[in-house]
Amino acid sequence: MADPLKLAIEDVRFYIRNRTLRLPFRYGKACLTAAPLLHCRVRARREDGTAAEGVSGDMLPPKWFDKSGDKTFRNNIDELVQAARIGEGSFRNAAATTETPFAIWQKADTTTREQAASENLNGLTASFGVSILERAMLDAACRIAGMPFHELVRSNAIGLQPELISTSLAGANIAECIPSKPVNTVAVRHTVGFADPIHDDELNDADATNDTIPRTVEGWIRESNIQYFKIKISGDTDADGQRLESLATLFDTQCPDGYHVSLDGNEQFPGLEALKQWYAAMRDRPALSNLLDRVLYLEQPMERFVALDQRVDDEALPPLIIDESDDSVDAFQRAHKLGYRGCSVKNCKGVTPALLNRMLIHTLNKANPDAYFLTSEDLCNQPIVPLQQDLCTLSTLGITHSERNGHHYGGAADHLSRAETEACLINHADLYTASGSDLTISIDRGRLSIASIHNEGFGLAVPTDFESMTPIEDWDFESLGAEDA
């Protein structure tokens, strides 16, 4: 084990670049057509004066962090930026003198959440304010230490002290909880949104895009041999039943090697009884028998406000996991006691909480092997920084398949600068391929090859072109060209 690294934060800056999607992404109550990508740039130094910059980035989508009906897309973005600013102050204070990354995160997490709550920001929004700073700090820490992220974590150079978060983790060792080497290939779990055409014969002129990238689920199976799927459900028995039957027919005929499915409830059910009735209705459809037998888990079916109010372990249901309810560092500690079997990993909710959940699951599974698990879910992550750091986290945790949808809704990465595109095609040639003057994610036999992200740093082997971005102080919502709904 390496001695824990200690660092101080000297500077924090934020930048935005806009991302327009090639196809609308309908999920829950939202329709995403464009969103800003927020980037954070942190300068940190070690006790001996060694300094480095770290970077993080994330999509700011509508109606996920806060689904309140009275808040518009502009409101959502404003609150996420507000949370990031609160996080900036908390991290600056926590790292005014050199501390371990874990100690800095712990102090900053507490103060960010307290201030966010006082300003009426919910738990997920507060988590984002913490995580956008945390990830940039961890990238800087990797560069100061001269280590890839996996090595930084496994050697505990970040100074993890899990017993300070939960006494049940006393004595837990992160090196025993993650693989000795990071995962180098990840199966793509392709998202099927509410508006996505399933079969090629559903397309019409209105669906046309200015590229040759598949637009249908059938097209992605044919061209990339995808075998994992994440299906959005609405809670409407008839609509969901018909759509699932159409997908079942496609999978049964076009996936001869088999397939795997996760279902995403996106908080569409008011409670457990409504979910049980819906699932029983699906089971009553003979055409869904094979598909339902292949469901790995059902993600966040109940609204976050009631999801942790009752037990949910019902043998008639698939394993349930939390996503939107994962809004605090102890969320899964509470959820597993109610019968939830897993928790989603998304960088926007925090890297340290994901590591702690990995340690908790490792501890729980000693008594009940394979009972609990982590999943990897997407926030429509786009190249470069959001996508690659998300992949770096899940591969460090040993997760072998992940929801990915940026390749479908985003398509060619025309939001990047020429310098970034050229650097990615050279330094991350396993992950990307050229698409005209831009790049696209390369999916080969349903998988992403990601060995190139395990270089010094947190998933990034190319410099971020901040000159091509807009400083956050100069950005405005109108530049996005999206509906403020």
C-alpha cells in the first residue's frame, strides 16, 4: 500500500460546451434534445510543491436530478450550476491545506449538503455539486502521483477510511473489493427510450438523420451485435406490454446467442403494489415469458420519496435496485435492509460513494454470496471527459456491462474541437473510430474496448481543450437552442 497522498486545491474554474443530440431521448417525464456539458478544471499541489491540473465533466439533463413539475430545464441547469458553485467553496475550504483526497471529500460532502439543503436543493443535486469537484480532484491526484485511477484507488493513495462512514465497514480493505486489474472490455447495454423506433420498417422521412449511424434497435443489433439492453418502462400496462412484446419478438429472432435485459422504472410507480400489479400483468402475456426470464434487475421503479419507506423483497419480482434514491452516502446502507439488491453507479452521484458501496457489497456477500451487486447506468455521457471517466470508474469497480446511450442519441462527437478529435483517434483508438471529420464510439461485437483509458490520470490520455469552451460566466441558456420546458 502506498502512503496516502496529501494535496491542497489552489484553483477551480468551470466551462461549458453545448451538445445537440441527433435523436430525442425520452425518459421518465423528460425529452432530451440538447444539453450543456459542464467541465470543471482544478489545480492541486502536493506537500512537496508538485502540482497538476485535473478535469471532470458531466451532462446537465432535464428532469433527472430534480423532477419537480414546477421546474423547467433552465431551472434544472441553474440549480446544478448552483450546486457546483457550493461544491467549489466546500472543496476550497476543505483543501486549503494539504489533506488526503478522502478527507477532503468527506469534509466537502458534509458542508456541500448542508448548504445545498439550506438553499432548497435536493440530495441528488447536492451529490452532483460534490462529485463534479471530487472527480477533478481525483484526476489531479492521479497526475501528481503518476498513477492511473485504478492504481490510485487499489493502493489506497486516496486515504479511504470507510469506518468513518459506516462502522460495518471497519477493517474493510478496498484492494480486496475490486479486481487486481481494471476491466478492459465492457459490454454495451443499449438504452431503449420511449421514442426509439424498434424495427427498421417503422422509420419514415421524419426520422432521417444526417449520418449513417443506426436509428433503430434492430439496426444496432445488426451492425454492432449488441446483446444487452436497458428498456425504459412507463407503468402503463397496455403501452408497456405492447412495446415489450415488440422488443421480445426482435430479440428472440435477431439475438441467436441470447440476450440480457434490465428494466428502468424511472420512478413511474407510486408504490410497491402498483409495481406488483404491473409486473403480474406482464407475466400474464405469454409472448413476454422469455424476455422476462432474462431480466437482470428492475431499476428505481418507485418514486424516490416513497422508495425507501417499505420492504421490497418480493420473490415474484426481479431484483430491485436504487438509482434516483441514491442521493446520500448512506442510501444503499438503508436500501439493502429493505430488500433492494443493488445500487447504480453514476459518476454524477460521486466516486467515493461508489467505492464505499463496493466495499459494503463485498462485506454483505461474504454471508450471502452474489446476493448484492453494483450496476453501471448512463447519464447520456458524451465524449471525452464524461464518457471516459464514467467508464474508468465502472472498470475499476469490476463492472462488466454498462448502460450506454450517448452513441445512439449523440452520434458523431461534433461538439469536440479538431485538436481533441485528432488526439482521441491517436490515443484512444480502441474506443473511437473516425466518422468523417468527427469521431464515434466503436462498438465491436457488442463491446467497448477501453484499455487506453487506464493511463496516468482519471481515464484521460488527451488534454482538454478549454479554449474551445465557454467560461461558465459567459454562457447563457439561449445558446443551447433547447425548449425551456
